Amino acid sequence: MNDKLPVAIDSTINLLTVVQNRPQQANLMHQLAYGTAIVRFVNLMSERLKGKLSSSLVERCRKLHIPDWVVQIRHDVTHGMLPSFDVILIGVDESLGWLRVVIKTLEMFNFL
């Protein structure tokens, strides 16, 4: 993680780096790369609440309005149960959409 960038922007860069060249046909390496991007996204976003709330990762993500199914993808990837590439890809798209909303909100209130 780049400590000089806001975490939302750093996470966006991580996700965009992996999706900049979407493959026509995915293989295990693509599944792992995209899945790892979701793991990083969920971990980075929920980390900010870790010290403030004594709650589980799922509860912290709910407070951030990160969909449960995206958190489940993170869980599956972390525990070696890779979802299909299509499911992971939808999760990456959802994560990027979530980040767009967060970044626009931060810009609107001049936090960026």
C-alpha cells in the first residue's frame, strides 16, 4: 500500500491494474490475480474500522456498505475455494463501482 495515497485511491489503482487487460479466456492465474485484488480491496477498506470497532470483518464491511457477496468472494479466495472467473469479475466490477461512489463523495466534501 502506498502510504501517501488515500486508501480508496490506492485500492482503485490495485483493482484497475489487474483489469486493464481483461482476458478473452481466463485461466487460473487470472482467477488468482483478480481474486487477490478483491482480497486487497476488502482488507484495505475494512482495516480503517478495525481499531474503532471490535467486530468481525463481515460486520465492518456491512458498516461500509460493501456487499456481503463481495466479502464472501474474499473469504473464498483466502481459503483456497476460488469462485468462477465470471463471479470474481463481477465482484471486481462491484468493488470499482463502490470505490467510484466513495471517491465522488470524498471529492464532494473536499476530502481529496
